[in-house]
Amino acid sequence: MSLTIHPILQQSFATIDQEIGSHGFTADQYAVVRRVIHSTADFDFQKLVHFSPNVVPLALDALTQGVPIVTDVNMVTFGIQTVVHQTFQNPVITAVDAGQNPPPGQTRTAAGMLKCWQQYPDAIYVIGNAPTALLALCQQLQTQPPRQPALVIGVPVGFIGVIEAKTALAQMTIPQIRIDGRKGGSPAAAAIVNALLTLAWQRCQARS
């Protein structure tokens, strides 16, 4: 199975390469940041994307091993389905679909995220929309430290609860890719996953 990179995407990457200027990212980190910039047309993400130590190699190993990917909302799921299918065909689970009839005071995404964590504690968790889901996951992980996800991508967007949720993630030692501040969103979350999947696939192809 081949991974298709559309010529327009390649041209867009070339434009970003020309305009971004100097940066301190590794080649793999830059591939992630470049894809986020491509999905948003916003060069501010060059300053906002944060990588925990050694997170990209850990993420590539997890994806290659076929670990499940848990997203917060359908928009993220839709954004990664094509590349998942073209590469490792990891199971993709959408938390909001698992969060039917949440308890009082809890959003569907938060309730669904906690249900998914109970079933897939070692998964990759991708939050691009719902800060309540990210905060609920962080609070749960603080009470269950031995059970650590392979990776948390915490990039919700908005004004209410976003900074608090990202701050909670930043204070944890779990492998993470985070977008600081209010910016982020489902397109950025999907871009990060797709960039990691592409890197993992290219690494496997180079070894074969």
C-alpha cells in the first residue's frame, strides 16, 4: 500500500519552507509543525507547538505498532481517516460517540473520553476541540499514574477552559504534543496525527 502525497500539498510545503525562516525544530518536529501551518495558514503555530522530550520517536513507535487512536470529536476522526487507512490502519475511536447520557455537569466529550481511557489506557489521545475532554483525561491520569497513554495531543481551541486544560497537560510528564494558548482546533489536531503517521510510514518504508 502506498501513501499518496498530493502535488498541491507538496507545493504548499515548499512555500512554507521558503517563508518560515529559521527555527529550532528537529526534522521530524518540523514535519509536524509544517503540517499544522499548512492546515491553518497560520505561522503563529511555529511558536506555539510544544513537544515533550523524545515524544516523536515514541509516537512513531506506537503508531507502527497499531495502537488505537482516540479522538475527542468526529471532525478529528474524519481528518485522519484517509491517512490511517493508507498506513497502519490503527483503530480510531471517537470519544463523543461513547459519551451518551453523561452524568450531570459533565460534557459528552469528557464522559466519552473517560470511558475510552478505561478501555484503551495505552492509546494515543487526540483532543482538538473539547477542553473539557482534555481536562478530564488529565485529572484521571493524575489519579492513575501507572497507566500512561502512548501520547496525548492536546490542542483544543477556544476561550473557556482551554488555557486551564492545556496547563494541566503541561504540568504532567506524559508524552505530549501541545499547542499553547487559545489556538488549536480539530484541523490542527488532525494535521499532527497525519504528520506522525506519514513519518512513521516513511521510516518503515526506508527500513524495508
